[in-house]
Amino acid sequence: MQSHPLGLLYRGATWDEQLLTAHQRYIDRLRTLGKLGAAGAVEAPDDLLGIVIFKPIPRVEAQHLLRDDPAVQAGVLRVDFHAWWSSDHVLHW
């Protein structure tokens, strides 16, 4: 079993869809750097918009990485962190 930092992304107090493009570029950069296991939008009945599952890195590192997301910095997205436990090699890395 491995623990992965899991970020749940919610609509923030200063919602502005235009900053979601910057958010997507930032997530793509994290993927290129090899930090992400999976990320994407979700359909939910509330303000939950997406998830970000990190590879097994320290939770504090994942928190710092998402804190630097332009949409999080602007208050467009709000992050709620959890630990996601999975069997080894559930995701493709």
C-alpha cells in the first residue's frame, strides 16, 4: 500500500473561469515534472470541480505545489487535502 496526497479542488470565493486556463497549464507542468499520478475534472452536485492525485511524495510538498497554482493563489479554486491509500501500481507510473 502507498499513501498519495489527494487534493480536492472546489470553486473558490473569487470564481473566474478565465483563470482555469492558467490552472490547466500549471497542472500540465506538474505532470511533466513527474509529480502527478492523475488529475481531472469531476461532475458533482456541489462546488467540487476536480481532483489531483500526486505520486507518493510528502504531503507538505503537494500542499506547496498546489498553493503555487495561479487559480489557488487568486482564490478561484480552494483545495482540501486528504491521503489516498492504494495498492502499489494501481496507477500507471
